[in-house]
Amino acid sequence: MQEACSGNPDKIKIGGVKMSPELVQINLFRKSSPDLFWTGLFRQMAEDRINLTFFTQAAVNAGFLCNFCVLSSDFHRVENLLQQEDDKNQQVRIIAPVGTITIFPHHHSFTLLGCVIGILGRARIPVHAVCTSLSSVAINADYVLLDQALKELRKVMTLPVNHAPFRADLDSIRPNSYPLG
Amino acid sequence: MNDKKLILVVDDDPDLVEALAMKLESENFRVSKAYDGVEGWDEIKKERPALIILDVMMPRKDGYTLCNELKNSEEYKGIIVVLLTAVADAINSTNYTHMGGKTTLADDFVPKPIDLDKLMEIVKDNLQ
């Protein structure tokens, strides 16, 4: 795998790649404990059926950081919730539009993650957030650069022959976009 | 010859596929994986599974369609199909209905969110 990342013709075999629709990334930072506020915010989002497509949380030296994404079409509702709870202890940063590229499986190794970040770095594609899950590596990049990012990744990765479309068209059969799975 | 039974997991959520695979392997099954109905067919043709755990809502070819194709196929109709179905209160808002599920002739159903113990019970019961 490392050889493929450095240009060896032996490509990395992966199970699949998915690309999200257009998203807005919201970064929240608080110096004090965020539990009360963030729990309330996400509970309200759940009640309003706003789907979180991406979520990371971290304790850093200076405080607490949370990055999450919602569909662009849902952003105005999230913005209203954030304004209702306006708090001087919290810094909010909005990055839009972004998109998530999900690559799987990582086979429980960080090598794929390093490889992906290296490829995007060499192509000068900004990465706004990264996370791994049970099987996948997910990267947030500028939405307008997603196709270019995919093109770079495909230079070193081999997909299954009958791979699904990179952008799943479920909206036409899922009118309310519920996360039913 | 490997005497472990092969189970195919088909779902467009790779994390769910991985989680189910880990659980099934810990229960001494072999697992093949696919991420939509089209890939599911490819895997079935590569090696016939004893049982398929099949999601309903997937791109390209959904679980109902794949299940119907299997059950109408002389060659593959004997494969046991367990459908993963969405919760009842949300399914009304989609084109996927319980009625649609019943017409697929699936052998069993498991509601989402999945109770892993219940799923394992269903898998083992159907393979006996």
C-alpha cells in the first residue's frame, strides 16, 4: 500500500468510494465544558430531523472542539438553532460548501488514511476534517474539488469492477431523506 | 473444503457491513460483503452463500428487487434471505413499505436498528 501511494503501479484494492452531496461544515469551539450546550443542540437537531452526516469531537489543550456536517439545505435551520443559543464562550466557524469522501474498507490500518491525506496534500486539495470509523476513512474537502480529489485517489486505488456510482441517488426514492439505511 | 457456512451481507452502509461481518465471523461463519444489489449479485455468482442478510434501501438495485430476482430464479431460490427493514414509524414516509417487503418472499425480516443477538438467532434458526 505504501508503494502504491508513492507511485508504484500496484494499486491499492479498496471496496468502494462514496461522495456526499453538498454539505456545510460547522466547527464549534468552547473553552469550558460543552456538554450542556452541545447535548441540547444535537437533541434539538434530532427532533427537527436534521441529519448529521459527519461528526467528530475532541478535547484539545485550550478547550473542546466539535466538527459536524449537515446538508446545505438544512443549514439555515442549524444556523437558527445556533443563534438561539448564542454564547460568548463559543466560537463558531462555518465552512461551505464541503463534501465528504468516504473510502472503505481500511482493514483496521492507518496506512490508507495516511495515503489519502498524502495524495490530497500533493494535489493541494484542502482537507477540512478527517475521521475514521469501523470500516471507513472519511475526509471533508471543498465540494467543488471533490471530483478532482476522486481523480487523484483513483490513480492509486482500484475499485471493484461493478462499483456503485460514487454519488448515491437515493433522494428520488427517499422523499424525506430519512437516514433509514 | 471449508465447512463454515458462507453468509453474504449486502448493505450500502460500510460500517454496518463491517460490524455484521465481525459478529458473524466470531460466530464461526464465513462472510462475503457487497454494498448494493448489483454488487450483491456479483458476489452470489462468485460463490453461492447459504444465507443473505439484505438491506432494503440501496442505490442501483434495492433489496426488494434483488430478493425478488433470487426467489424467481431456479438456481438461486433456495438461498435464505433475511431482509433488514426500517422502523415502522419512518417507513410510511418512503416508497418502501411492509407490503412491498411481504411481496419479496424473503425468508425472514429484522428491523433496524438491529439487535445483533436477535439477528444471530434468526440466522442460526434459518440455517438449521
